[in-house]
Amino acid sequence: MTGLTIDQVGVTLLGRQVVDDVTLTVPAGHWVTVVGPNGAGKSTLLRAVAGAVAHEGRIELEGVRLAGLRSRQRARTVAVVPQEPARPEGMAVVDYVLLGRTPYVPYLGIESAADLAVVGDLLDTLELREFAERPVTSLSSGEFQRTVLARALAQEAPLLLLDEPTSALDLGHAQQVLELVDEMRSQRGLTVVSALHDLTTAGQFADSLVLLVAGAVVAEGPAPEVLTEELIAAHYGARVRVVDDPGGGLVVIPMRGHARQDAP
């Protein structure tokens, strides 16, 4: 299946080229993670796909150009887990998750039994039922991140964008959230595009990686082709060892005693 097509996409912000002529193809049902140093343009690229910033070039999902969709149809097509989601004061978890059903609710209408069933199923699946009536401001970071994921999944969109979804989480909660995403992807056939800082985590969960530097793609492919000691040294200015994990995937280990040198 076609999946997501990003063709010669560029984004200019405040006169600076933040994303520069990016071309990628993400097969339907695959998980692609964008990695790169700070300021590489990872979040901006995801925002372009989400329609949150103006861009040059073409972005299509299953052959449908996303820029041509009305807001409600876009919300049924693309769901986003932002890097720093807001916590609305006084809003209960169940109502927050129900926001994901907004594109299906008629104007001036109310949620249907089907909408409530979708939300109820997600509360159970993501182990949020006991928090349903609690305000989102009272949740821990891990609980709230599961709630944000539930809201995104409630949109029942075929494309899920994750912008640093584990940045505020400890190791255990980060692993839990990413495993939930992988489980939902398998169950629902989702196409997932994420931005992650942690290279080891990125290599463990994604089908393939894209290394973005100064807004441009410098490497893409399976983790062993992207997470190389040479590429990391060249573009992160870091000395690392990359070793095979006996359980699968790669582990990126910083080498102590080697000062960072600015990457070219």
C-alpha cells in the first residue's frame, strides 16, 4: 500500500530554511522515526505533515493530498501526540479523550453511543478507567501521556504522528508508552511517524530511521544503516560505540572521556 508520501517538502520560518527539500516514503502500517541533533528540524517536519505550518512540496496519504483536506477531514486522517500537550484546567480524563471524537460529532451535536464506546474501549486498553473522572492536571507524567495517546487514537486516523512522546517520562513509562503505540499499530494498521532523541529507543521500535541534519535527510533505512558510529560522530559530534543487542536491535553507548566536538 502507498502509505505516506513526502515529496520535496521545505519549511521556512522567520526567513530560515528549517526543513530543506525532504523526500520520504513511509509504507502503510510502518513505523518510521526521525532522529537528528537539536535544531535539525524534526518537530517542524512533523508539524508540516500535520498541517500546522505552511510548507512547499507535496504531502499525501494513500494518494490523497493532505493540504487539500478540510480541518475535520484532516483530523480523521492525521492524529498528533505533541511534544508538550496542554493540560486544560478542570477537564476530566474522559472528557479529554472525548476531544478526539470531535471530528465525528455534528456541529451543535453531542457524542453518540458509538463515540462513547470508542472512548470507553481506549480507557480500558490504556488502563485509564480508574482515572476517568479525575482532572488531567492531577495525573502523573506517565498517566497523562497515556491520556494524550488515548485522545489521539480516539480520532481513528490512519496516520499517527508522535513528537518526542517520551521526553517527560522515566524509563519505565517511556517503554510502556512506546509498546502501547506498537501494539495499537499492529491492531489498527496505523502508519506511525515519530521524532525521538534517544537513538537506542528509536532503533528498538521503528521499522526504519531517518537522520535529519540542518533540515535535510543525510541517511535513511534500517537502524544498522543509520545508527553507525561514523554517522553519529559526524552529525552529533559524539564518540559512541554501537553494539548489537542480543534481544534484537542496537544499543548506542556514549564513550566516556571523549569531549564533544561540534559536528560540521
